[in-house]
Amino acid sequence: MSNIGKKIELGEKLGFLFEVGFNIGLLTYIKQNNIKQNYDDLYSQDLKQLKFSRIIDKLAIDERVVSDSNRKIIKDWVL
């Protein structure tokens, strides 16, 4: 079964954002507690470049959300 051309649903998009946030938290915990691991700073540069406000704006555009109150709801969900 191919996913090519399949529209990604809002719930899936929010799931991806949850995964990113979870992984950021996990990597932060590892670093703060000086836990030995093999990735070094493999993801640090990529994570530093993430802009959640841009991701939220893109999500709102993709979902055709125009009202400010609904955009705020999306921000509350994501952040």
C-alpha cells in the first residue's frame, strides 16, 4: 500500500509535532543529566533550527484556519 499522494490528516500532523517535542525533551534530559550515549550532538543543530511558530503557521494555512481564535487554539494544542 503506497502513501504517495495521500493527504496527511490534522491528527497525524499533530502527532508528528508531539514526537518532535517528546524527542527534544528526551535529548534535553540526557544532556542535563550527563547520560552517556552514542549520538553525541547529532541532532542538536537540526533541533536548534526548528521554529515552532512557523510550523504552527504552516499547519493553520494547510488546514485553512483563518480566525485568530482558532489559530490560538492550534498554538495551545501544539505548545
